[in-house]
Amino acid sequence: MGKQELETLAERDYLKREPGTRLEFDGMVDGAKKRLADACDEDLAPESRFDLAYNAAHGFALAALRQKGYRPEKRYIVFQTLVHTVGLNPAVVRVFSKCHDQRNLAEYQGDTEVDEQLLKELIRHTIDLEKAVLALDRPAE
């Protein structure tokens, strides 16, 4: 699934070739699961839920990329590679990319206003991403 596309990204210095480990993969997945569970807590502020859901999505996406033997050079690339790592629909990748942009606005410009519909989509797609990542073979020790 997408090995040639990932190799092309490595040749262009967007990714580094580096085998992932089972311990690393399991740690990323575990952290992402916990963040996703907390993001679903409607008693939390929408800003907190967005931050938790975004970081859960990023953790799952990074785990998928590491499982394939690559490390990103830039944070956003993990979402763009989801088409090649877990076969994610490009429309869903665009939602994650939009969330990445929103995360950057909050992080670097203090714009923390959360679109409730975007938050719902982020959580829904992150739940689907979790399932796709859990279906991957875990890296060797």
C-alpha cells in the first residue's frame, strides 16, 4: 500500500527511512487512544477536546508511518501519508489537514475558537483512523 509513494517522499526529504519498533508503535497507539477517549468527554471545553482529538489523530497517523519504516521531517506530513499508510480516503486527509491548520492558528496566533462541526468530524475520523491503525501488523521488536 503506497510503498513507492513513501519512497518518493523520502527521496524528496519529506521523510526519513528509519525502522519503527514495536515498543514505539505501541506507545504511540496507547497515547493516542487515551487522548481520543478524553476528547470524547463532552464535559471538557471544546478547545481542550479539539487539542486532544488532534493530538490523538496525529499519534495514530505517526504510528502508521513508523510502522511502514519512515519518520516525518515535518509534523503535517503524517496526515498526508495516510492515503499510503492505511489507505485513508483523500477527503478525510483534507479534514485532518484543516485541523492541522486550525491547530497552528491556536498554537502560533492564539486563535482558539473551535468550530463544533469540525470537532465532531475530527473525532469521528480519528475513531476510524484508530481502527485502521489497529488493523496494521505491529513492527518487529
